[in-house]
Amino acid sequence: MTRPLRENRRSDPFSEIPPEVGGPLRTLVPAMAEEALDGIRHRAEGHGAPLEPEESDQLHALLSAALGAFLERVEHPDGADGRGESLAAQFRAYGEHEARFGRTLECLHTAMRTTAAVAWRHMAASDPRTHRYMGPIGEAIFAFQEEISTAAAQGHARVRGAGVDALRRRRTRLSRVLLGETGNEYDARAVSGLARAARWRVPERVAVALLHQEGQVEPAPLLPGEVLVDLDRAEPRALVPDPEGPGRPRALERVFRGFGVVLGPSVPLGRAPESLVRARDLAELVGSGVVACGDVVRWDDHLPELLLSRDTGLVGAMARARLAPLSALRAQQRERMADTLLAWLESGLNANEAAERLSIHPQTVRYRMRQLEGLFGERLRDPAERFELELVLRARRLLGPLEE
């Protein structure tokens, strides 16, 4: 008696659920769909990619249809084929839509997991007589989720196979046009046309991200659909729209975690090549070790280093001229004096604070400062001279001894 039941349960868990379980839950479908959508919105906002109103409406319709179809299957396990095929067609169409815009199905997978959890919770809280069927109900939820996810994947794969390569080529061309690599002047009308063909919403501002990763390069980071990527080149990069938009900085940190990314400044769209040049400047400093690498190294955070390293010959000449009084000292003593003078200048001429910076006794700082006053004389009392001294001492700390 038990073997046929187990075999049937494996093939269709809906047959193990009494049909009357579904009826009382029909009135809760709108509330369940809204609760699931709230969870999806919250997760999307946490990742810095809030849902657009159109996306929310589309997902709400899909979730409502899926919940209704699930309960239809519970109530009529042998007669829901027509509605099931209609639902599969809806999810195939959704998969096709996402593929056309170059997006993955991650949003849908999140929606399915969230909705499954919501449905399970509502069923568990319903009539206590249904508790004995929670095992097959759980199996039915996962089987149903797999069916509609498969339908979406089929639609997604069909479009990707038909047109994703062409879309990727259009997006790559758009990226190269925006970055001035086609030899043409920036033309807003031409860019608008290319953007429409590439299904890319034209932003007001962009920033260039140059990617590099220690060791193995693959897999590439999974970037949001609105980011233009051009990874098949010696200098892999991405064009990030509205890099300072709500939640975007945190989203970039998450997306690029584990990848070294140098992010150029945010600039108006027509000046995108400027962001690329600035990102390359910063990438050189990261490559040479002047600036520490990280998941996202931002150009705006390293302006002093960029400025001081721009012309090391000029900075070196300035260092030799301004730090000439230290040249007569032994190398080790010269380093101590340079460090003490910089700490004193950075501390607003406060010996106690300079001592804290150097982790030495304030009296030691005062002793060294008396020696430095003997070497530099009145120059330490001139604000303009102090500014130039601090400038070259900071460059020295960043780039190493420059006065030699």
C-alpha cells in the first residue's frame, strides 16, 4: 500500500495535498504577493539597485499569477494543465524581456525564493489540520518554483542565443564611442541613437572603472545591466552610470568585492574620456604601490597622491631646494628630522600632538625642533615657507627621498 504512494509523491507532490487546503488561501493571494514584493524591494535597495516602478508592477503581476496557479494546482492537481501552460508562457516572456536588456535572472530567482518562503509561512499558519501535509506542500512549492524558473530560463536562453551577441557588440561600440576611441567628436544625437540600439538609458554622469585582479582573472564580476562593460581587452573596464547616485557607492563595493577596481572621477557623459585618463593615472600609482590596492580605489580619495606624483622631476627639484638645510646630516638623522618636521607641520605646530603622531616623548620633539630652527631659521616662521616645506615633505613620504 505504501509503495505506490511514495512513487506518486515523487512524481507529483500535489497529489498528496487535499484539495480543500487551497481554498481558504485564495483570499490571501494579494497580501502574499505584496509581502513577497516588499521583501524583494528591500533586498534590491540593500544592493543599491532599487526596482523601477515598471519592474515592480511586472513582478507583482507575475507573483500573483504564480500564487494563483499554485493554489489552482493544489485544488485541481489533474486539471490545471491549461493554466500551467499559460503561466509558463508568462515566465518565458519575462525571461526573454530580461535577456533583451542584457540582464540575468537573478532578480527572478530572488523573487521566487522570497515568494516560496512567504507561501510556506502562510500555509503553516493556516488551518492546523493542514500541518500534517506540510511535507508534500514543501515539495510542491519547490517543484512548482523549479517549473516556472525553468520556463523563464528557456525564454532567456532563446533570446540570448538569438541576439545577445549583437547586443553585446552594440554596447561595446557605444562604450568605445563614449570613451573617444573611434576618432569622432562627441555627438549627443549620435550617442542617443547608439544608446537606443544598445538598450542603454543615457545618464547625466558616468565614471570609468578599470578592472584588475590578483591571480586568476575569471570569473568576471557580475555587473548590473545598466553598466557598460568592455572586458575582452588588455585593459578590462566598465562605464558606470550615475556613480554617485543613491546606494551606488555601496553597490559598487559589493559588486567588485574580490576584484581590484580603480574608479575614475564622476564626469558629465560628454567628458567620459577624461574619467578614463584619470583612472589610468590612479591605476599607475596602484600598480607601483604608491597607493594601496583594494576592492574599489576611488580617484577622489587620492588627489594629493595624484598631484604630487604628476611631475616627480619638478617635485624632486623643489625638495632639493627646500630641504637643503638637511643635506649635511647623516642619512638616519636626516630621516628622523624630516619625519619630525612633517609631524610638527601637520599638527599645527603643536609639539604634543606631533609627539603622539611619532609615538615619542614631547620633549624629544621640542629638542629636535630647536635643532631644526637652527637649520631653517626664519623660514619656519613664514607661513608660505611652511606650506612649501609640508608639500615636499608629504611628497617625500609618498615617493621616497627626492632630494638626492
